[in-house]
Amino acid sequence: MAYDADVIVIGAGLAGLAATAELVDAGRKVILLDQEPEQSLGGQAHWSFGGLFLVDSPEQRRLRVRDSHALAWQDWLGTAGFDRPEDHWPRKWAEAYVDFAAGEKRAWLHRQGVRLFPVVGWAERGGYDATGHGNSVPRFHITWGTGPGLVAPFERRVRAGAARGLVELRFRHRVTGLSRSAGTVDTVSGEILEPSDVERGRPSSREVAGAFELRAQAVIVTSGGIGGNHELVRANWPKRLGRPPKRMLSGVPAHVDGKMLGIAEAAGGRLINRDRMWHYTEGIDNWNPIWPLHGIRILSGPSPLWLDARGKRLPVPLFPGFDTLGTLEHIMRTGHDHTWFVLTQKIIEKEFTLSGSEQNPDLTGKSIRDVLGRARAGAPGPVRAFMDHGADFIVERSLTDLVRRMNELTGKPLIAEDALRGEIVARDREIAHSFTKDLQVTAIRGARKYLGDRLIRTAAPHRLLDPKAGPLIAVRLNILTRKTLGGLETDLSSRVLADGGAPLPGVYAAGEAAGFGGGGVHGYRSLEGTFLGGCLFSGRTAGRAAARAVS
């Protein structure tokens, strides 16, 4: 039987584009399949903030951030917490990825035209001891152009391959099966969905218009995770994080449904660490949604007071931007799915950024003038839009009115004004002198010692009840689904492994479908900026390995 291509790549997100681009460079013929229409090329990466984890970069050094491979590896191990027999390959992938991030990653991207915003962000700060979770230094490098700016060079390479006759782009092709000939998985079958002209990210039709069957010497699975499938998220919810939330928002489009993972597993691939996942706790309802239950994450500086549903401060070190899953675990023990930020106008102007390419038109559009506008007084335009239209935002001059509306929003009198006022007044007393026992105040002052935070991320410490800093703002925060940290187990050549540890002949995996490498390169928790880079690194690895394997 003749082959239709040398390699079939399933999924046209960032990992699939990276793999296809490498196959093109090797002169291989590729069919790239995706169930969504062409306007969704680039997948989840298009919607991202474009954050990249880099180690000892020129951007860091210009800001006097002293980083090193040894420090990054210490942080990765403390964050991942590898402790399972199946962490053998994930740990090896982690070593390789930190080498990449401290080595050729930046230069490789730079050669393709990727540029970086000069201020490096400090995500996932941890707040424990030196060997615990978190980034010891700022490492979150924002792509100039955000997610679309990172997708662009790989899309160009793939389209150049199509112009040369090496790539066939087949959209609206939904894979339903992988099968073998002579022991090797070489056949991909599925359904052809009817054409769809919906805007990127919006749900597309699932009406079947036909069927397909294609054969190739190798198959690369780059189909993403389960974040858009709340039923599957709840089914895999880890006991260590408590009960699954009754209500969640979606940080990814509905088509991120995890079905291809089950198909690969049915074909013989081993799916590991399925209970490891990455969800955010600072989600807000998008007032202008694109996909169902569309949520946006608030990327906050360290100053907002973080309260549980009853108005009690979250414990140390669960401050904004410090420990995502530690915060999630605590929230799930409270018996409620939501929490609150309480802050001032002065804080929101300096510290609130919204995650996503569409929420940062200045960075996405590469407008230097508009980026400089962030330094002016007033909240950024997208943040102001949520203040005006967002269901989760409350703005009031008095704490009495703020608490009343907070309780009206949830429909329950969960927050007592006197108790919340006591929390805020106690915190405000700690601002009045240069000493403090409040570790959040210590964290705010420490953040302002870093030039990047002082410039655009951390407001000067002030009393929340100072009328000159007002008005007061409360933001209801929801659980927001995002990433699958487990996935198909792969060796360092991205070959999918079967039960017993032998490679599943002909099958490779990359990106979120492979837990970004090995079936769980992040372990239990992420250092942030590692998802897009993981797609690129594992996609590049899979493409190169498959190119070598086919004749």
C-alpha cells in the first residue's frame, strides 16, 4: 500500500507547526490535520500572552537579574516534585528543557524573527524555602507580539513548505482512529467536518460531511490537552486538590477536549500523570466572550488583598502571583469555588494585566507608543473595559457599599463588614512604618527593589482605606481551567511509549498531548512561561526525530 505522506501531524497548534516546520527543513512530505477551520491555525498559542521561560538572558542581565542554569534547575526540581516511578522520562525531559532554556532557545527563536519585551516578569514567586516551589528570579519573557508573534515564524515556515509541495494543510479533519499495518501505526482515519467560517476560537460545526483514511510512515500527535472539557477535568481531578469545583470558567476554546488522548491510548500509547493539571484561581468572566464559559486570568502584582469567600485573608504565602496550585488547594478546602481581590484604583492602575493576546493590543500590535502609555495614569484600556462591563468587578467609594455589593453578587451574606474592615485596618497599620510582621507587605517592598516590578508591576505601598488611593475595588475570582500537565509518555526522541516501556511503533507526541514532553515535564507544578516553550521544544524534537526515522 502506498503512503500518502512521510509523516502525518495531528493538530495544527504551536507544537504541530514546530514539528511540521522541522520536517519541511528535512525535506519530508507532511500532511497536517486539524478538526478546526483554517482561521484557527496556531491553536491555543494564538490566544496566549506569549510568555517564555529563559535562563540568564540578555534581558535579565540588563535588569541586573543574576540567573544561572544551576539556579533554574534547583527551582524546577523544587516546583516539579517528581516522586513517581513514571517520572523517569519527565525528569529527563525537564533536564533537557532547562538546558534548552539556558542555552540555544533564545538564539534559535531570535534567528526566526522573535523579539522580546525588555521587562522580564516574575511569575510564580513561591514564597517557601530555597528548595521549594517557585522562580527565585524573574524569568517570564513576553514575546513582542504576544502569542500571534510567536506563532508567526512557524506558520511562515509551514506555509513555505506548502508552497514547495511538501505540506498539505487539511482542516476540518477530525481523527477518530489510529491503526497498524505490519505492526506499525501508519493509518489515521476519521471524519471530515462540514466547512465552517466561524471566527477563530468560536465553536465550529460538528456536522460530518465525509470520511478519510490516510497512511504515513510516522504519526505525530500534537492535539493538546483537556482544558475545554470540564467533564474530563473533573474526572481526572486529583484528590490532593480537594473536591472538583462546581463552577469553572474555560481558559481555552471548547475544541480542547482531550479526545485524541483517548484515541492514542486505545492505539497502545501509555497515558501517565493524568491527575496532574494546571488551573488558575484568578479567573474572571469575559464580558465579551469568544468561546463558551470564556474566562480571562488576571495577572496581578503582589498588592491586592486576597480574601476567601467569607472575607478572610488567604494564608502566607498565598499572595497574588506566588503559588497557583497552593492557592487552588486552599480554596477547595474552604467549601466555596470563588475568592476575592480587594484593592484600590492606585493598585489596579499599576498592577493589573489581563492574560491573553486579545487583552493586550499594545503588545500584540507591537505598538511602542501604546506600550509607553501604560506608564500614564489610569488603568489600561482592557482593564477599564472589565471595570465598566465585567460581572465580577465592583467599584465603590465606601467599604460599606463595597461589602453590600459583594454579598449581592454572590447572593449570600457571606462577608461581614466589621470583620473585613478589621482585616483591612490591621493591614493598613503595617504600612505606616518601615517595619512589619505582615509578610505580604514585606513581599510588596521586596518586589519594588526589582526595577521591572517598580516600573510597571508594583504600586507604592499605601493604605487601602486611604481616600486618595480610591475608589475601592473588589473582584470576584473564579477557577479557570487551562493546562494538562500529564500526557502520553515519550522518550527523549518524542516516541510514544507503550505499557512496558517499549516505543509504540510509528507514533510520536509533542506539546500538551505529551505533557509538554515525557508525559509530564512539569511534574506537579509549573514555573510559568514553560508551556509555549514546551510546545516548541517537544515539537521540534518530534519533527526532527520523525524526519530521521522515515526513509
